[in-house]
Amino acid sequence: MQTLAELLNPQDIKRLSLPSNFKYGKAIYSRGAVEFISSSPLEAEAWVGGLDGTVKEGGGSRRRTLLRAAPEGLAWHCTGNPKNHDIFCKHCVALALTLLQTASGSRH
């Protein structure tokens, strides 16, 4: 099974998310609003968001977000998603970008 680092790349993150979620997630990531709860090669869970300001600036609610390497590929969950609508939201984008940065040692 692939690790999270092997499953994540900027193109797939953009493909999985709506353009607005990518934009807002990138703003959350740029402002450093990802606080890891736990992290391993196969799973990362974090508090994401909770910043002041507009949504465009990355502001909004803080959500518990999980990215996981599953046998079928990348799996995710965010407590901000409505029931049965597990979209790749701005919080998932911010966590994924942070994991990319952590893996490569540089900001994307």
C-alpha cells in the first residue's frame, strides 16, 4: 500500500477539490493554520483553520481533519462536511498541502 506522501501531489489535490476549496485551503495553508494531532506514513490528523479574517484570507472555523492512505487510494474526512457529503474541502486541501511541504521540506 502507498503512503500518504506517495498519494499526494499538487495536481491531484487540485483535481479532488473544487476551485474555491483549493483557493481557500491554500490560504489556510499559507497562514500556517494546521496543527497536527497525529501523523504517520499512512495517516495524518490535524486541527485545520480557525483563523480570523475573511474566507478568502483563510479565515473560518477550525475543523478536525483526517487524511489516510487506504488500499483503494487516498481517503479523507473533515468534521465540517455535512453528513454523507465527504468532499475534499478547504480543510483537506490545507492539510494535504502541509503534508506535501513537510515531505519536501519547502513551501508549495
